[in-house]
Amino acid sequence: MQSFSLESCLPITLACVVVSFLVCGIPFGLIIGKLSGNGDIRNAGSGNIGTTNALRVAGPKVAAATLLFDVLKGVLGVCVSRIVIAHVAFEGNVAMLAPGAPADWVLALVALTCLCGHVFSPYLHFHGGKGIAVGVGVLFGWYWPLALIHLGIFIVLVAITKFVSVGSIATAALVPVTVSIAFPYSSIPCKLLMAVMGVIVVWAHRGNIKKLLAGKESKLSFTKRVSKMDDAS
């Protein structure tokens, strides 16, 4: 296998990290909500810019568009970075960035940055979404079978509990476990970076955890619309 040189990949990796952060920081839920005539979706429901709050405040069409664009920015952030970094640093050999390869942590770093861009959007004073849609997109870009596993877990849990937050928290918390099982020979930095992704998503749901424990969390509804902020949002 081709040798790994930190000096050869560090500059382009940093460039991809910055671009991915800026692109994934674009608050599509907020933009689509305003363009659709629903105003600032942060002013109602949970105050979040993600798919679930878009559904509650602006309806299924806005929610679907928000979901699509948030997933896509995660997918593109990872996939484009993989191609660019491989081309610049490894003569086009994308296998160098695969889990278990010498530079597997590089793409994991980009994946983490994509998530951080969404959760800590530079366009919203470093506030943003909770990272589930972008996280799924990132996993699809990183290793799509793993994304399907997490998506399946999410769907099953939401179907059973009717709480999107339960599916989101559990899915995120399982990232370190599934990565370690699927890629036991991946580098420790790679595993740690992917674990940090899960931690950030769980942290972003801290308000939901409090409401779940208090019995105040809202259940998923495709028809009920809200026009004011939730209690203790």
C-alpha cells in the first residue's frame, strides 16, 4: 500500500476541513422556512433549524426539503473531500482514506468537521441543528452500509416510541460501537473522531433528554403544527 506522509496531506486536509465546516454550516432549514413563507422556524416549536422542528412549524414539504439538503451537505462534504485529498496527497488513491488504511483518520476528521459546521453554524453565531440529518449524510459518505444500519435503528426506535429524539440519541450513542465492530482494525484516532461525533449529537439533544425525563417531550406528528415556542425549549 502507498506510504502515508503527514506533510503531503496536512495542507489539503486543513483546506477541506475549513470548506466542509463552512458549507455544512449553511442553515438550510432556516433558509427554506423563510423562502416558503413560514418565516424563521427558530421562533416556534423547539427553536431548532432541523427537520423535526421544520415539520412541526412549517409542515412536511419544508421538512422534506430541509432533510434532503442537510443530508446532501453531509454526503458531499465527505465525498468531495475524499476525492480532493486523494488526488492531491495520494495520487488519486482513495483507498488510503478508507477505514483501516494509514490515513483513515483524515476522512474521519472531515466527517467530524461537517457535523460541527451544522451544530455550530458560523452563520448563526455558532448555534445550529442537532446533527442527525447531517450525521446520516456524513455516514453515507464515509461508509454507506454503516449509515443504513444507523438509519434502520433510528426508524425502528422512532416507530416504536414516537419520539424522534429517542431514535436520534440512541443512534448517535451507538456510533462508537458500530464503528469499532465494523472496523476493528481502523486507527485509534479514527475511532476517537467518530466517537466524538456521537458525543456531540447526544450533547446537542441535552434539552430533549431533560424533557424526556420530565415527560414533556413532544411526539412525532405529521399533521400537528405549532406557532409558539415549546415550554423549556
